[in-house]
Amino acid sequence: MSKFETESAPPRARREGGLATVEAPTAVNPDAAYAVPVALAIAGIGRSKGYQAMSADERYRRGLPHLASFKIGGRRLIRGRVLLAWLDALETGAGR
């Protein structure tokens, strides 16, 4: 562990065999903002499906509920409460 990392640092993507893998946290903090790879790992969905859900174009989403995100600088983030609400909407079939 480097001097800049702490044990409470958010999970980061790791490369294994050419593919990036992300360790998802065990619990979702509704007030936290997660990087897209971490949020998608929590949801258990792939990158393509995640960005499809974040699209503003309903036709491109193909029935998926909209997954709201925001940018700070060049980094796209997803709030924990938004991710949980999106997963609930998937479960109830909203957006279809």
C-alpha cells in the first residue's frame, strides 16, 4: 500500500489478463458517489449495458430505465442512492 492509499480508499480497477476487474464494495453507501466501473460491478452488469442505461436516448436504452450519472471534470460518477433506485426499477420492470 502506498503512502497515498488508505484502507478506506474506494476500490480501483485492476488489470488481470488484459481485462479490467473491479472489486465491488460489500455495502452500498447511498450518499457516496461511485466511479462507473465500481457502480457497474455493484450492479453486476457489464460496461456496455451500463453505458446503454446511462444514455439519454430511449431508443438506445431499449427498455432499460435511465441510470442517472454526473461528471466532475472528466470523471463520470453515479450516486449510491441512484444506483439502488435503478436496481429497484429493474426489479419492478419500470422503463419497459
